[in-house]
Amino acid sequence: MRIITTERELEEFKNHCERLIMYLGLRDWDCVYIIREADDRNAGIEYNPSTRKALFILASNREEYKTLYELAKHEVLELLLADLCTLLGPFYSDILIDNETHKVINRLVFAID
């Protein structure tokens, strides 16, 4: 079932993200949070390691099978690995980096509660 994201949910998502960002020591990033259409994703992140800016996206129309906390954990873990992924970019394909990154994220997501 799909649900429409509210501003209140965005604020809850932001609070979860910011708490996890502090916990993981990612305070050097300037983070912005928005609601936006996100194709087939419930949430996403866009980042630029050189400017230390990150855009957290909560899908405007999303599946309700994952909590906002679960979505926040996933996206913050992507931010945790952002520098590493960027450094690997010249040497490996985007698909390979994405696949390997998500293997790590899918393991770490259970380590953080």
C-alpha cells in the first residue's frame, strides 16, 4: 500500500537521521531534508564529498512496509560510506560499488538499533 508523505513525517525522518548522524560521527556534513518524487525508492540520498553537502530525500509517495527509522538508518549508512564510494569511483563501475556498498549497509543496519 502506498502512502503520501507529510511534513510531520519528514520532520520525524530528519530527527532520526540527525540522531544517527551524531551517533556515527558524521557531523562534518551539511544536511538538508526534502520530500520529493523518488521513482521506485522510499528514500534516497545525494551527496558531494568535496563540499560535504548531503540531500536526504523522503519519497512523496512511498510504500509503508518500512518505518521512517529504518529508512533513515539506510540513508545515513550510505552517507557513512560516501567518501569510500567516491574514492573507488575511478577504479570500479558504479554498479559494482553500489552492490558492494549495499552488502555492507544491509549488514550494518542490524547492528544499529
